[in-house]
Amino acid sequence: MLLQEMRTDVLRYAQRMYKAGLTVGVSGNVSAIDRESNTIAITPSGMDYDELTPEDITLIDLEGQVVDGTRRPSSEKMLHIKIYQSRPDVNAVFHTHSTYATALAAMGEPIPVILAEVAAIAGGPIPVAPYARFGTPEFGDVAVAAMGDKPAALLQNHGVVCAGKDLQKAFLIAVDTEEAAKIYMFSLMAGKRAIRLNDEEIPVLHEIYATRYGQNPLKP
């Protein structure tokens, strides 16, 4: 099977996304790209995550044409393609419908930097992309414009998109984005203004996360 390892990894992380409650039913989608061949492995449209096999993960090119596989690729394929085309630093994309982040997306409300974790992963607020019809090139365009160089954006009246250098990184960004959205929503429901981090602290935390958190190699 062509790109078997990547297809297997996409399946594994799609099922992790579902089990983590970052999407419901058959919504949401996950992809990874092989930059050498510019081939994308993406989840199929409208299939039960529990029943997927690696063979169900479809391979497409950057034009959206099927390279290998028998399943119709996700209807959101253009969202993934647009991100890969504009962000050479990105090799994996998650589109989730996580509850709290999607609620903020429906409100048109960005996630402010009220947590050190938001500063660390995003280097600033997590923005909201304006509404565009899902499955269209315009949907991908507004997401790319809103994200800029950030790892995540809310999609107005729809959901969330998260991107990373690999599937593990993108998945953790999706988890952290939902957690930040949840805490922000709780602060709104409490009727109190959450305290924002000051502008001087945000880039410091972002740099620490990028260079010294986890098992990143130590800088000389």
C-alpha cells in the first residue's frame, strides 16, 4: 500500500481525535503530507472513525485529485490543501468540532491570551476566520488568512483548524486549543473578566515553549 506508514498514522490520530471528544459522529478530518512527493493522506468523507482501516485513508495531490485509495476524500480537502500550500512548516492538519472552541467560533470570539499555554503554543490570541461555506476553496482561504503563522484558528459558525510540524504536534495543539476555549468560556459564564497576560510576557513564553519545552534539543 502506497505510503502505508503515513496512512496508518493518520488513522491512529483521527481515532485519537474522536476518542478525545474533539469531534462527534463523522465530522472533522485529519491529514498529513509527504513533502517529497507532495502527497496528502486524508481521512475519507463521512465514515465512522471506529470502523476505518489504513486502506480507507485516501491519498490526494495538491490539486485535490485522488492518487491512491477507493474512498472519497474528506469534503474539507481544500482546507488542508490551502494550508499545506501556504505553510511549508506544516506537515499535519486537524479540523475539529470541539465543543467549547466551536461555541466561541459561533460567537465570532477569539481565544485571548488568558493562559500561559495559549501564549506558548500560539504566541498571541487564537483568531477567528470569517464565515465561508465549508468544502469550498474560499473556506481554505479565510482559514489561511486568519491563521497567518499561528498554529490554530477558529472557523466562524463551523469549528476549529489546527496545524503542526507533525501529527503529534498538531493533535496536542488541538487539545490545548479546546482546553483554553473551555477555560475562557467558564470565565465568561462566571461573569468576570479573565486577566490577560501582558504583551511583554507572551513572546517570552512562546520562545520558551519553542526551544526549551519537552525533549527539544538544547541550544548550544
